[in-house]
Amino acid sequence: MTLAKSDQSGTEPGDLDNPRARLSFGQAARFSRYLQVLTQAQKTGRETLSSQELSDYTRVNSTQIRRDLSGFGKFGKRGVGYNVDALAKQVREILQTGGQQNIALFGAGHLGKAIGSSDLFADHGFNVVAVFDADPKKMGTKVGGLSVRPVADAEAVLAEHEVVVAVLAVPGEAAGELADRLVASGVKIIFNYSESLLDVPAEVTVYTSNPAVDLLHALYFYLS
């Protein structure tokens, strides 16, 4: 599992004129959180956000936010805050998310439906192009406007749409074999919502999300 590929460039962070400029892993995580909040603020019609408000929503210290942003130029006005639309545009440029990326979703159960029917990915330039499931009863049903396809069709569809990102919302026992097929098909990033630990080559990045683990983490700090 590779987590810090963003640190491998010799270029100093903060150089927007250099297309090979890289954020550190920590910076990339924080900027992604900034964009999430800014996107939601746009949806609610907010025109400005202060660094303190951005801090409250992201749980990132406001001094750290100002330090992160100052490395890429001057943003915001004292006493006014950041212009939401302008800052969102700049953060997207910093994260290099201007292009559309195609995603394949595996699993049309309750979790898969929730993921596929939300704006979670579309808000940030990701396009779910196909939904797959192994259950014959789910074939042809709709998830987010897409018809569920059999997993047997996956390789052809992934190649057709040049998919490099896959989301696994499948039972743990199915995730390992499915991950092997995805890697063989050229998928480079896997979001794993199963409980299975995936064994993939070093060049493939796996992000595992487990609500129980997140809850344990939150409860530890609440109880301690």
C-alpha cells in the first residue's frame, strides 16, 4: 500500500508555475479538506469564509491554513475573509483536479447505492461511469442513473472508459479477488470500503475506509 507518493518530487511545494510541483502528503490531505468545505459553502450560497470558519469546519488550525495558502499566493482580505469561489478555483488548481476522472463502482448494495447516488464524487470532478455487482437480481437496476452491470463485464468497461480509479463497496470475501482483477486491468487507485486487507503491487494505492475504525478513533479522544 503506497500512501506518500506525493512526497517523491524534488520540487518545493507552492510552485503553481511548475506542473510537476508536488504537495506533501499532509498538505494534500489538508487542501482536500479545504476544497470539501469550500464546495459545500458554494452550494449554500456563501460568498466568503474566514480562516477561523474554515478552521472550525476542517479542524485544521487557522494559522496552519494561512501558512498553507500563503505558499501559493495571496488569498483573502483581513476582516473580510476568503472569496469562496476564487479560493475553490485556486485550490482545485493546486490539487490539479481540473480534468475529469472516470470511476467504476463495485457493489450495488445499500452502501454502493448511497455512494453512487450522491454528489460525493461529481462535486470534485469525478465521474462514475459504471456500477457492477455479482448478484443477478440487481442486473439492470439503477444506481445514480446507471444500470448495474455484471462483474464479468468489468475488464471491457474499464478499458473502454480508461478507468484508473475504482470504489469497492463489496463483501470482504469478494474484495481480494476483485482487487486482483482491477490491478490487472490497469486500475491504479482503489477506495476500499470492505473489511478485507488488499494485497496489491506498490504502484497501486489503496485507501481503506472503515466506519468502525473511525468510531473507535473518535471515542478514544472523547473518553480519554
